[in-house]
Amino acid sequence: MPDPPRFVTVDDYEALAREVLTPAVTEFLAGGAGDERTLASNRRAFDRWVLRPRFLRGVAAADPSTELFGSPLALPVLIAPWAYQRTAHPEGERATARAAARAGTIMCVSTTALDLLEDIAAASGSPKWWQLYVFADRGFTAEMLRRVSSAGYAALVWTIDLNAYGLRHRETRVGYEPPISLTTQDLAYDPSIDWDDLGWIREQAPGLPLLLKGILTADDAELAVAAGADGIVVSNHGGRQLDGSPASLDVLPEVLEMVGGRIPVLVDGGVRRGTDIVKALALGASSVMIGRPAAWGLAAGGEDGVVDVLQILREELENAMTLCGCATVGDITREHVAPAPDG
């Protein structure tokens, strides 16, 4: 019998993932907050920009490699933190870590990982970042950061937009219950986090680059730089927190203008195509992060599924770069995008 057809786009993985996942886990992964306007806007935002290809540039093949905080990347696509990965596949975070290493990129491991952070760190030899939630129990948080440092994580990504849990109606309707409750008295997010906590985090994990994830305004971007952040992730939590907040890509230009190249700025939310990556980089992002595409790949094909999702994105990115006349990531500039005429 002939081999089954290879998936062509990352969205092809979603259909198979939905077949193997329970309805509750599917809705947890796919859903957003409220009426999911922000969730939908994340995808539509990429349609508000068109590419401006430049020809006769002598580009026979494109090289999508880059670097972040001293770590070489085969492509400017990192795996965003997402929770409870063993509910999608038995190997969970360890499979994703191995996939990221094989693809030559970085996995950002969620605080809500079901595998021990040391086991995930040991799953591959490539750099990993740790996504941080600050808990009301500061002693617990401090001990976690000590373990993160000891395990060799290369950076911290502090998610700042979860001082309250978004109203995720899909999860409520299907009766989704997370494997780890993060709203109980014993283990709850600290709703009182503020800018002063950035210094406290640095004290617990000195020497690690600290990125702030969840910035959606130029004002907060300026405060982040002033507070000493090493990087920013422009993010609305995949549309899972405040419904009605802007699409990440829509606010990327104002954040970048305020930052003025002082620190790297990444963006997540709605990235599904190599052309999306080119648009984000052309607007000035240092890299993008993907969440749901990696989740669908893990659910449908385990480690190999995540590797293939990243390979699909790499092939699409190389193709788009070549057709835009960009031999390297550094060649992608603001001249390569323009607002869509009907945008």
C-alpha cells in the first residue's frame, strides 16, 4: 500500500488531533476567552498585511537561521509554553523538548508542566526557556526558580497577564478540569504582582535573561524596558485571557517603536504559515512563538508530529523568503510588508 499523504500545512494536524483527543482536552487547547473575538482576531491580523516581494536579488536559497540571547536557532520559531502536555500525548513535555532539539529551536516550558522540570531539561541537550507564573506562595516560587537555575534553563519568560483567570466558556461548557488546579488556596497565582516583582525574580535566578510575556501596549513596553527586562513577548495569551484585547500582531508595531531596538521583541498568537513569520519579522519581531500548532502536532504524532510542524513552517518560511528576495532573516525588513488595501 502507498504511504499515507504527508501533511501539507500545520492546520492539517488539527483534524487528526481532534480525532485522538478527548473533547474536553480539544476544547481546552482550541478555545479562547469570552466570545473568542481576540482568538479570531489573532489570525485575521495577518490578513491586514500583504507581502511586498522584491525580485532580481540573486537569492537562490534562503537561510532562516538566527540567534537569541546567544543561542543559535535554525529558524525564528520558538515553541510557546502550553500546559499539561501529557494530556495530549503520553510523552508530553519530554517529547516536545526532543522535537525542539531536532528542529534546532527552543522550547519554552510551562510552569504547569506535568513532567518534572528536571526531567524535561534532561530530555535533550538543547537550550530551553522556563515560563514563570508567580504564585501567592513566594517560598514555593523561589524554590522553583532555584531548581530552574540548577537544571540549566537558559532564560525565564514571566507571563504577566494571568493575575486573574480568563473566562474560558468552552472549557466551562465541556466540564474541563485541569490536571493541576492553580486557583486553590495551596497553589494559586499571585493576583498582586507588579513591576517591583521583576527585581525579586532576578534575585531568585540571577544571571538568567528575563523576558516579559503579555505586553500589549507601548506604555507597558516602556515600563518593561525601564524595569530592566531583557526581552518582551507581545502576546494576548492566545486569546485565552481578556476577550476584546487586541491581536498581538496589531500592537507589535507600537511596541517595537517604543522599544527602539533596545531589547529583543518576540510575538505569538495566530502564527500558522511561513508567510505569517515573514510578516512578523518584517514588522520588526526578533522571532515568533507557536502554541496550538505544536499542540496539534504532539497530539497527532508525538515527537515526530512536532518536528514535522516545525519542518512545514521552515519550508514555508524558506519559500517565502526566497520569493521576497531575502537570503537571510536579517534581509527581511519593513519594506517587505504593507497594509492590505482592504485591511
